[in-house]
Amino acid sequence: MSDENVWRPSRARWAGPDGVVWRRQQKWLTERDARRFFRRKTGRVAVEASASQVLTWLRSEERAAFWGAHVAGHVDDLQRHVPRNEKGVTYHVSVWKSETGERLTLLSEMC
């Protein structure tokens, strides 16, 4: 199976559209920890669509609104059941680092 067909959080590393190679750090974050990483002005944030695996990169000024509208209360850290949001998804949140030390917070939609 090609690595492109494997869900990103299941990979040890993957390359973004700009060629930056991301290496996985912690496997899953709790909602509290995810919110802290998500709201930082530094680093990148991306949302991976569950079916298409398409990445949507969020600018820092978009993050708070996206969190409040879609993610808050729907982070599945595999510890307890969480309800699905209005799109019918929950989110797994993982942290990645580039070779230059830049941090990426990746929200992966789960159906």
C-alpha cells in the first residue's frame, strides 16, 4: 500500500505540499493540550479531512473561530467517548515537527 493512502497520523513521517517533511511527536493530545497548541501564534495548524485526506491549513487568525465552531468538545483522545460535531466527526490531534524544528498541530477528522 502506498504511503499516500495511509492516514497521516498512522505514519512516522510525511511531506507537506511545500516539501516540508513532518515527523510525528506525541501520538494523541487531550483536548486541553490540543487547545493550547492550537491557539499558539507560532507553528502551523492543519485539518485533515477524513474521507479525502485533503489538508486545510489554518492561518493564525482563523484558528480560534474554527476551534469554537467545530472542535471544542469533540477531541477524541481515546480515553473517553466524545460526541460528534455538526459535521458528524470527532478529531484526533497529533503534533509533528519539521527538520528545522517548526511545530505542526494536525487535527484529523474521524467519521
